[in-house]
Amino acid sequence: MTLAHYLIIGAALFLIGLFGALTRRNVIGILMSIELMFNAANINLAAFNRFLHPEGVAGQAVALFIITIAAAEVVVGLALVLAIVRNTDTLYVEEFNLLKG
């Protein structure tokens, strides 16, 4: 496989995640789509690292950092979702009006 193959897979995953994040009404689905976009970026970073600098680990280190940030984002996001669901009894984004005055 060449670098182009990895980039096409990464771009397809990113577009699927972007489509999911923009069209989902469920908060859990939106968080899953964002995770898919993070994973697409990780594939691209690992591919660039392997093909452009095979002796270095900079791309893999950044991918590990992104995985850590994604895990923290999931924890904070799910905590916010649980807090909102307890108050509104819904998971649909259109029905969240807690931040309105």
C-alpha cells in the first residue's frame, strides 16, 4: 500500500465523521462522529510518519497525544450529556435549551 491509499482511507473516514457530526440529532452519535474524525487524523499522522520519516516517531507521538485528548473529550462530553439528560430527559440536540436566558 502506498501513502495515497492511507490518505484516501483517512479522508473517507473524516468525511463520514463530518457528515455524521453535522446530520445527527443524538448527542451520543455526534460524539461518536467526532471520535471518527480524530481517528482519521491519527491514520494520516501514522501514514505520514511511516512514509516520510520512517526513523522518527514524531507522527506516532502526536497520534498518541490525540488519542489522549480524545479520551478526555469523551469523558467531559459524556459527563455533560448525563447532566443535561438528568434535567431534560432527552438526548436530542434540538431540545437542549439550558443555555438560553
